[in-house]
Amino acid sequence: MFISVILWLGARARVQNAYVQLIHTVAGVVGVNFPVVLDSTDIYISADGGSTWFLAVPDFKFRQATPFLSLPANNNQLRAGIAPENSAGSGDILGRYSIPPPCP
């Protein structure tokens, strides 16, 4: 079972930031009640457990990787939200995932 559209690659901790790279490896969104195929997505990030979101990666294409993104380090509230490309805002998020994903 795939965890999400994105995978946690790693983080390099420096002072207050972690550097995170996202890779779009699955065209379907896992954890929604209906099949969704997203060849391109918008990635939202929340640093407060999902109360507020910002658009981190617009129009993220299937099989692409982001450069390393600077996110708050030592924060167990980090979440990624997956929305269809050209979304109107965080209200369009279809799936929400912890960063990093929980260990099985």
C-alpha cells in the first residue's frame, strides 16, 4: 500500500530548519473514498497540524522531484496536503499526510 503521492526522502537539520525533498511517485491519491488520478497536483504544507496551509508546490507533475524545501525543524505538526492542480485553495485538499510518514 502506498502511503501517499509524496515520499519523505530526508531532512538535513540546521538550526531551525529541515530541508525536505518531495517526489511525486504515485498518480493516485491514497486514503480518499473514490479513485482519483492526479498526473499533476498542488502540494500544501501546514506547520500547525492542519489549521493553516500554504501552497508549497503548485502544479507538481508526476515523476518529478522538488528541490529541497526549507521547513521548520523538530515539528511533529508538519502535514502535507494533496490537491488537484490549479486548486482554488486548501479547501480542495483531497488527502492529508504527516511529514515524515509514521513508521509502521
